Amino acid sequence: MKHLTSTLEIPVRFSETDAMGVVWHGNYLKFFEDAREHFGKIYGLDNLQIHDAGFFIPIVHSELHHKAPIHYGEIAVVTAKLIYRESAKIIFEFEIINKHTGMLAAKGTTTQVFLNAETRELELMKPDFIAEWEAQQNWIDGK
């Protein structure tokens, strides 16, 4: 499977934890968002560029599996893997590792689609600017 990856370290702030000092479950999706944004900066495809090209990319599916806790003061290491697809979708797989313990804390996926920003209609074909961007990348084969 062809893919691109990026990794982001996120120090866990007090405001991101629950009463037990553990990252609140909903913040893992925020960490996914942070990792997608970081990926875009690394690979030259950020949300503003997509918007300027005339598209929105809403999330239509997300999946999250919690495995082990991350506590206040620890570091979440989030790897975002963009999976190459022929279809007009953006699919990321994520892993969050607790840097302090080395344990897998969470994993999941998000799926985004392209909407025409003017008409709000779903794009069934991959937009040209995405196909051009994909052609310029050095995709990795394998896991």
C-alpha cells in the first residue's frame, strides 16, 4: 500500500486531561487533527491551499481505538499516514504512542471527501490539483 507519513510530538497540557490526569477521550481526535495539519505543512498541502483551490474536505468517517493512557506532562507521539487512493477521498491512519512508556495509546482513521466550496456538492472525481500534488510525492510502498 502506497503511503506518506509524518510524526508530531504533542506535550499533554493540563486542559487536555480529565479528573484522573489522563488525556480526555475526545482529545485524541484533536490530536488526529493536529497531526493532519502538521502533515499538510510538511508535504505542502494545507487546509488553506485546499480552500483556495475551491474545496472543503469534511470528515465523513472517523474511528478511534483507545489502548493505554497518556497522562498530564507526558508526550503523545502522533504518526499520521496518508493512504494513497484512486478515489476522491483522503484517508489517514493514525497511531499515538506515549513517549514516556513507549506504549500504543490509541489508533484510528479518518476519511475526508471533497466538496465544491461554491456549490457544496460532492466531487466524485479527484480534483486536478490533488492528482498533481500526488504525482510530485515520493510515495512509500509497504506498511
